[in-house]
Amino acid sequence: MELQSKLAILADAAKYDASCASSGAVRGDSLNGTGVGSTGGAGICHSYAPDGRCISLLKLLLTNSCIYDCHYCINRRSSNVRRAAFTAEEVVKLTLDFYKRNYIEGLFLSSGIIRNADHTMEQVIAVARTLREVHDFRGYIHLKTIPEASAELIETAARYADRISINLELPTQKSLDLLAPEKSLTRTRLAMGKIRHKLDEAHDRRKNGDKKLRHATGQSTQVIVGADASTDADFLARSDDLYGNFKMRRVYYSAFSPIPEPSKILPLKAPPLIREHRLYQADWLMRFYGFKTSEILTPEMPNLDLDLDPKLAWALRNRQDFPVDIQTAGREILLRVPGLGVRNADRIIHIRRHTRIRLTDLARLRVSLSKVQPFIITADHHPNSMLLDSDKLRARFLPKPVQLELF
Amino acid sequence: MECVDPGKTFSSWRKAARDLLERRVAPQNVLWETGGLFGSAVVRETAQPCVIPKVPAAFLDLAQTVSYHNDPDRWPLLYKILWRITHGGERHLTSIAIDPDITAARLMEKSVRREIHKMHAFVRFRLMDTDAESGRERYAAWFEPDHYIVEPGSTFFKKRFSNMDWSIITPKGCAHWNGKSLIFTPGIAKNPIANPDQIEAAWLTYYRSIFNPARLKVKAMQTEMPKRYWKNLPEAELIDELIGSSRPRVDQMLTEELRPVKPRPKNAYLDKLANMSKEEREE
């Protein structure tokens, strides 16, 4: 098969993986090397596709042949999709050719499971090893690993990569049993635990002087939203587990997307993109805003409000906590005000030492006044208490009815 | 009113500003005019120059970045802020994010930073030739930035591509790396790079294939990749076609016949996984 055809098949096969992050790697460059590449700092999105997604890495499957039968996946064994396989050399050359033209930050390599976990891992590692050792490639490498692969192989992958990941795909074993019969929550968590241990070890070595240590700095995972009946509470509880126990850098939420090879037990629907967005917002509230899962969702309300962002929805349920005085409120209280982000909360804390804050000041910080006004007190503003109590407040924030988007 | 030429760079402006500060010339009495007919940055002798207080590093950082902006008003704005810091007793001015002058300067700083970031993202190199003896490759790129960012934006490329030769050519200045030193030359008005690059075809295939037609979000794409950059991005020629064909492609998927579930094939490894799962359930 021609290289262009392989590329078309194996990039198409990789596009359902949401992660394209290229940030968080150890700082390094090629000034004292023989090849190309640098990492460190924020990642760079070199292009955007019309799906709004960043293109930062060359995201490929080594092969889309697979012995697993995950029903949401176009590459499952029962799909009739056209199969292809790259050689390690082909992926190495593509990566370097793209990198030198400044199309990408590096490589994100995954693979269908062929023969068994260890054999597949070895193939993936061979690509990374050639890039690093033969070509002294110092760009970003993200390797997908397999929970059942041996600990030694996973550690080898981590030594060549900047980021490694195992996709959990579904939040509970019940869902996995139904849609991904080969996958196991227990085995995945076990592998994530081992990876965390290795990442911590590498972190300590780096801290104790081994500054140039080549080793992955983080792990991430992905779950598919909307493929089955899992609720947002199921997803957030799982994320809590993953961030807390395995120090996940990111949990990616990927709205289940129609695939050309639909499975009988998973009929296709258009992807609920807004649900994916709300889950990301809730995820941020948990990680950066001090919210607990139990505050964002309740047993009676296991799904996020699709019309309102989760912080606003929380504030509307907890009106007794408002209005908040911007001049005196503590940081953790400011972070709970709808319309105030981490950065602006910190700026306000800094500025209010010198001045009495007024609404125009907030406007200069590009805070949305219509959003914050009902919840705050400033030197020149006190919200109408009637408004805060009234159901009109919710109505004020609901999206305006719009015509369906025309293609 | 005094006419002063700030020159084109941070250091030429800084020199002119120091001179003004020493002579206590207030901002409202200065007319900044680059290459102006009347003024010049010649330092005037004064009998008793006043001592300029030490300027906070935070201001110098801000001023350096703002100096790359293309707005001619950056020079008077920076001088006004500098004056308020040194002669107005507002030493911590740069940290007052709600001050109108600081807001204006920060906005310029942000556009410059963003443009540098976009340069790192959207410069597209083309292979010019390969040295037959050493095998060293020579690349060139054409880029059209809004601001004067070629110098601050080039260190990144030096570090990343130190083992290839490259030139970045723009109307606002050019940068060249030969493995030893980074050289800057004046801008060129028109794209001189004619060579096509064979790898571009593979890049277009990749762009086409990584796009998911079931999640069209054109606005999100354009926010991050504004149209003004498209003309120098080879993949942008595919955008219209991909948007146009996305709906029929999704409709096609939705009418596809559902594929039946097949029984697990005979495979020792799959049997092993099934046994492991069974044991896990029993635990």
C-alpha cells in the first residue's frame, strides 16, 4: 500500500482520541544535540481543523488491526474498515519530515492491539526508540500504553515519551462489560497506579539533581461521553478517583461521535458536544476552583444542566451565599462568583489593596458585568435583592432561543 | 512642544526617553515622530541633568514587549507610563491592572505575545536544498506578521531547529540561522520562495484525515486560526471542501447498516484476558 493511503487510514483511525496536548514536558532543545526538537512551556497548536480541534501532534495508529471488539471504535475486530500498518521507519520519517517543516510539536502514537499487549507495546516503543536514539529527536512524544503490557515495557515507553496514557474510555466496569468486553477497570487502575509510581520516582530524581533525565512527566486518559447510559455523576466520580489516586494530568471527555462502521449494540446519534463542554467546565471547577463533586451534582440531579455552566448553576442553587463583597471576600469565595476566573480573582485581590473596586474596574479586567452583577457588591453597586431571590435570575441566564444552524 | 524620534527599536526609544527624563520634559510636551521631519534622537546637553530613579524591571519587560507593536502610539504611551513611575511617584504603576494607561499597554503586550505565539505555530518551512557533502538541509519560510516580532520570535526556532539551516522571511524583517549565528536582515515585500515542497501533499492528507466531520465547529477554528493567516498555510485550501462535505458524510454514516456483533474468535490471548476478568469479578 502507498504511504499516502496508509497515512489517510491510520490518521483517520486516530482522530477519535481527543488529547493533543504538547505541554508539560521537561524543557529541552537541540542546541547541544545532533537532531531537531525542543519541548517545554505551553504547547503549540500548529493548525486547527474545521472541527475546532487543535492540531499539535502527528496523531497516528501504528496499525488499525485490532483483536479487541470495543463497539464505539471504528477499528474493532468486527468492523469492516480497511486495515493498514505502518513500519516503524515510515512513522519515524513522517514525524521528522513534518517536524522540520514546523507542522507539529511531535508524535502521538497509539496502536490497535495485535497478537497481545506486550507485542503491540514493543512495536510502539520501537518507533520512539528510533526517534530518540538514532535521530536524537527532542520533540514531544506521547505514547499510548496498554494496561496488560508488562511493567518493564510501560517503563521503557515512559523513558522515551513525554506523556503516556491509557484510555479508560468508560467510567464503570458495567459499561465496559457491555461495550468494551476486553477492557478491565481493575487492570487499568492497577497499571495507572504503577505509572504514577514511576512518574513520582522520575520527578524526585529530577528534583534531586538529575535535571536532564528523559522521562515522561505525566499521564492522561480519555472517556467517551454519550455512548451509553453513564451519567455525568459517574464520569465526575471516576475523574475524582483518577485525579486523586493517579495524579492524572488530564481526563479528556470525548463526545461519542458517529463512525462509518456502526455497531448493532451502539446505534449512532449526533454527538452531544455541549455535554462534553459542561463536563470539562465541571472538571475545571473540581481541579482549580475548590469545588467538590457533591456540590456540582447531587443524587437527585446526576447530570449537568446543559443550559447553564456548572458554576452558575451552583450559584443559582445557593443564592443564600450571595451577594459577595468584592472588596473583602476571600480568594476561595471570589472563585465561586459566576463570571470570575482564577486570574481575575487574583488580580482583584492585588488591586483592592490600592483602590476601592468599582464596576468600571471589573469591565477593564474584561469581566462580563451582566454575569457577575447579580452576585457581587462593589463600591458603586449593590444588586437588587429581589432579583437574587427571584426565578427571573435563572431566566436571565438561559440561552436565547435560536434558529437551528443551517449548513 | 518638542519633537522626538524614537527610532525603530526599544533601545533607540529608551535612549531618547532617558534624555527627556533627565531634562524633566513632561509627556504632554513631547511629540513622538518616527523618522519625523523635525525631531531627532540626538541627546541634548543640559547643565544639570536630574538623576533618573531606578526603573522597576516589570516596566522594562512590559516596555520591551510593547515596543514590538506596530501602533505608533506605543512610544508616547510608554513615555507617559515611564514619566508617571519616575516623576509621578507611582512606582508600582505596572501592577495596577485597572489603570487606563496600563490597560492599554497590557493590551498591546498581549497582541505582541499572541503574534509571537502564532509565528511559532504558523511558520511553514519548505525544503530548499540539501548539501551534498554534509547532508545538512536548508529550509525557508514566508510569514506575514502584524507586529515587529521577527527578532523576539526567532530564538525559539534557533533552539528547535539548531541542526538545520533556515530563513524566515517577512515584510517586517528576516531571520537567518546557519548553525552558528542568528542574523537579522531588513524585510522583503513579496514572498520570494517559489519551491513547492513534496511533503506538503502528505501534510494535506493528514489534515484531511484527522478532521472529524461529525463535530463541525468552524467558529472555534477561526478564533484560534484567524483567516488572515490562511494564505500562508498550505492546509487552509482544504477548509471549504471539508466543511462542505461534512454534512453528507455524517448523513451517510447515520444511514449505514448496523454491523452485527460477532462471537469472540478462537484466540489464546483473548481467552487469557477473559479469564483474568472472570477472576477479578469473583474477587
